[in-house]
Amino acid sequence: MEFKHYSVLLNECIDNLNIKPDGIYVDGTLGGAGHSFEIAKRLTDGGRLIGIDQDKDAIAAATKRLEPFSDRVAIVRNNYENFDLVLKQLGISKVDGILLDLGVSSYQIDTADRGFSFSVDAPLDMRMDQRQDKTAATIVNTYSEVELTRIIRDYGEDRFARQIARKICEVRQNAPIQTTFELDRIIDTAIPAKFRKPGTHPAKRTFQAIRIELNRELEVLTQSIDSMIDHLNDGGRFCIITFHSLEDRIVKTRFKTNENPCTCPPEFPVCVCGNKSKGKVISRKPILPSDRELEENSRSRSAKLRVFERRDGV
């Protein structure tokens, strides 16, 4: 199957990156290289693009798509949490722009054997990086009821987390839960029909929660934002696209803290904590997809873009 991924908020990202022809840019979630292609074609011989992704299929697809710009592009298979190490290995200390698109690609969702979707029957996998041993099946079959309740409640924000976790533990006593359809049916029986919202699949929140836990998505995001801002040149921009409230809350909070890191009590007349601002939040409110984009790609409906600009000596 061809690696396809609609590049969400593409024009908005390109506009907000303020791309300089001789600048250095990082796409930390390379995917099918939709955003990266538009960045690369705006660079001259003096510019560079570093594309990072942990998915081998994405790396293969992006390498092919970015072949016309091979003189200015470096593609690295890694997790963006190791961003600083990747830059060090390339001999780069500072960059002019960073992009993170935190969505799961259409390819990953629609490729059955990746196990991301409850709509197709497949092994419970959900790994972003196929090199890791732990899969979604590991979580479903080995986590305690308390642990399952926690991740479904905290990462899936599902009010029936306890009932779903209890049902999973009950079923797996007879045999391991191995496929997406098996898990889907279990969730379906755990949620009372009268509480199901029209148009919302009962398994959506649990599948999201398991995927987030497996791939450490919120942990990696939280730990990476500050370091990435530290590696921006003066005037450099950081664009992050999120797809659910948990991610957006982290980005909003970290951007705000980097703009105003002062920890002094409000009643202090002057700052004495010594924490200095690293820049400014450009998007006070998240940038949302246009009506036209929503018509072209319904999966972009929950997308939000936030932008931070590094400013030295603020």
C-alpha cells in the first residue's frame, strides 16, 4: 500500500515557519514528507532540511518523495525525542524552524496489519516504531486492571474506563486478546448502549489510549518541547499540530511557560527568580483547518496548530 498522508494545515504551517532559503529546518514527524516537500522546495543550496521519523515505511516513502532535493535533505530514522542527538551527529547546533505533526498517518490507520484501527481486523500492534518488541497486545494482555483503567481514563478520557478494563481482564483469563476486532467487541459489551453518543465509535477512546501509552506519545512531547525551543535561532519558529485535547494542552502550557517562565508570586514588584523568556507565542488561539480543508479531508477536523517564535534577549 502506498504511504499516503494528507498534509494537515499545510499552507498554515509553511506560512508560519517563515522559511528562509538558506535556513535549517527540522520536520520531526516526517511521515510521507508532505510538509517537508514544501519546505525543501523553498530552500536554496545553502539551506538544509532534516527529516526525522521512527516508522520504516515513512522513511522509505519520504526518501523517495524528497529525492529531487537530496542535496539539501538529511533523513534519519529516530524518535524526535532524540532531536538533539540527531543534530549533534549532523554537526548542527541551531535551526531556524521545527515542525511536529502529531497525527497518525492515513497509511498507518488504513494498513490493516499495523493494528491502529478498530475498523479492520488485524493483530493488536499499534507500534510507531516496528523495532520495539512491546505491542498493543502486550498492554491489553499484561497490564493490571488498575493500570488499564488509568490509561483508558487518562489518555482516552473515557468515563467507562473501569468497566472496559474489568471486561478486558475478564475475557483474557480464557485466552489472550490478539486482534483489533476482539478488543472492539469487548469494549462494545462493556459500554451500556444508552450511553453511546451518535456518530462516535465506542472503541475510539480506548484505542487512542492504548496507542498513546504504547508509543509514549505524551511523555515524549512533554520532554521534547523545551529542548527544541533551546535549539532555535533567534527568530526561529516552532509549529506543532495536535489532534486531541491532551496534546494541545501540553503544547499550550509549554509554549506559555517558555514565554513567561517567571515563578515569582504575583505580588512581587519585580522578578527575582531569574527565569528569562525564550520567546513569544505567535498563536494566542490555535489555528484551525479551513472549511475547504475540512471538505477535502474529514480527518483534519480535530487538528490545531500552535506556533512559538524564539527571541533572544527578551
